[in-house]
Amino acid sequence: YPSGNLAIIVVREKKRLICIVQEDKPSNAEIQAVFKSNGRNICYYPNGAVWISMNIQGGQYLDQAGSRVRRWTWLNSVMSSGPHVPLSPIFISLNQHVGVRILGQDKITVSFLAMGQQAKFNVGTKVQASDVGWLPPPAQLGEDELLLLAFRVRILRLFDRLRRCLNFPSNEQWDKIKPPAYLITQTLKVLQLCTTSDISDELRSLIRAIVNA
């Protein structure tokens, strides 16, 4: 970055390459995106919530509340089941200097622009038939596990409210103070799992009510 902070890192893990985008901070920089040559990619919102996630089957785009905005399957995905859902081109800005453009499975570009200079990294990949042997099935949480996660977030939020009440007993505005960032992130992640898991609409509504109460 113009500040001198590291923006993009490309490392090799055995036979795979990994491209990591960091935020513009001198220390404890949060990861804003990870792209792997095995086709597993993820981008995050500034608050830590998942923005875009992809694998060799396809991908999905989520809003900051964890609700799915769109999903797609790659045209040449040998693992895709069901009808093909085409990709509409996506362009997002991770921050002021780094953008991501998604035009296809092998046409994913990370662009870095600063001080009139531009660098582009092609982080796309192609599905290989040999991938089928080692690709694990998508992780799915059961109903009980989702409920436990929701109640855990709810309990943590109640403890946070109690702590604020004890620390600021005379502050009439304490109830209006937002919860800490880690609680907001955990809430969004539970809502995202709730959206992407195969559960009933009734249970999905119940989990949302628990974490948002």
C-alpha cells in the first residue's frame, strides 16, 4: 500500500499457491480475501462477515447479514448437481486499492491500484477430473448444532449486556451501545450458516430470532 503496509501475499503450500489480501494496517491486519489454486476462495466484508465464497462447483454471494444474494455453478464443473446456474459478472472493492473481478472459474482477477501503478493477479483455476477424488463434500451442520451455535451467541450477547450494566450502572444510554465487533461477526456467521444449511424455514426463522433477540 502507499502507506508501506503489505497488501497482497502469494505463498506456496506444497503444490498449491495461495493469494492473501490484507487490510491496510501496520500490525494485526485482518485478512480480506484468500484465493487458493485448488479453487477454494473466500472474500470478507470489512466487519469480517463472509462476502463471497467459491469452490470447484460454484460460488455464492452474501450480504452483510449473511443472507444469500445469489449463487452460481461453474459451466464446466464436473461436480455440479442439478441445473446449471450461470454466473453474472461480479466486481467488488475490498478496500480503496484492491478489487476483485469474477468473470468465470478461470477468470478471477485481483487488481491492485495505487499511485498510478496497477498490478493484476489471475487467481482463477480450471476443474480437473482428478479433483473429484479428493474434494470433500460441502460441510453441513445439523439442526441441533445450529441451535447450539445460536444459543451460544445469544448467551454471549447477554453476558456482554450484563457486563455493560455492571460497569456503567448510572449510564442511561448503555442499552444503546453496540456489542463488540467479535459478537457482531459471530452473529453474522451463524446467520450465514443458517442461510446455506438445508433446514426448514421454521427453524431458520427461530435461529434468526434467537441471535437477533
